[in-house]
Amino acid sequence: MIKNVDFRTPLISPIANKTPVNITSIEAMTPDKEKNVVGTFVNIECPGQPAKICGRYYRGMQYFEKVINDNERVTIPYSVSRYINERCMYEQHHYSLDEQGNPQKVSKTTARYKFIVEQVA
């Protein structure tokens, strides 16, 4: 039995701090730290097909929207290139058998796209 519990206090967490904890993350970037990079876009999931990349990745960023062809050399913001390389992924699932012969679900993350940075513009 649980004793000394005050049920009058709400179970709501206090307001979260809005500053990012990881200062090297995409969310911690600011418009004054943003720079453009030149590189080649590679579509790994569907080679030869264009891909639409869009979003706002940190506070204060202008909404980015662009259709990029496979193996095209483009100039994009650094935060967008990091998003493409670090977060554009999907999971492939398959089943394998454990030592008792029971099926076990196994997943592997695979990159959808890659942006090869050649130079900082």
C-alpha cells in the first residue's frame, strides 16, 4: 500500500525550458550561424528520381522548399544538408528466428538521401 501520497498535487510537469540541450543539434542553430553549402544530392532510395525537401528546422529559419534531382549540384543551407544526412531515414523490417525457433522482429535504418558537401559557400 502506498502511504504519504498527496493526491491534491497535479501530475503535470512544469513548463519545459525552450532552450535546446544539445548545442550542436540542428534545433540549436540560429539564422546568424547559418551558412550555405555547395554539394551533390544523391537519392539512395529511388536512384534517378527527384526528391522534395521542405521544412523549418530551427526557430527563426525561413521555410525551405525545393525539389532536387538526383546527382544534381545545388547550394542549400547547412541545416538542410544536416537534416538530409542525419534524419532522412526509413526502417527496413524483417524477421529472424531465435535459438528456440520463435520469430523475432529485426529492424535496420537505411538512409533515403545523401548530401555530399563539397564546399562552404
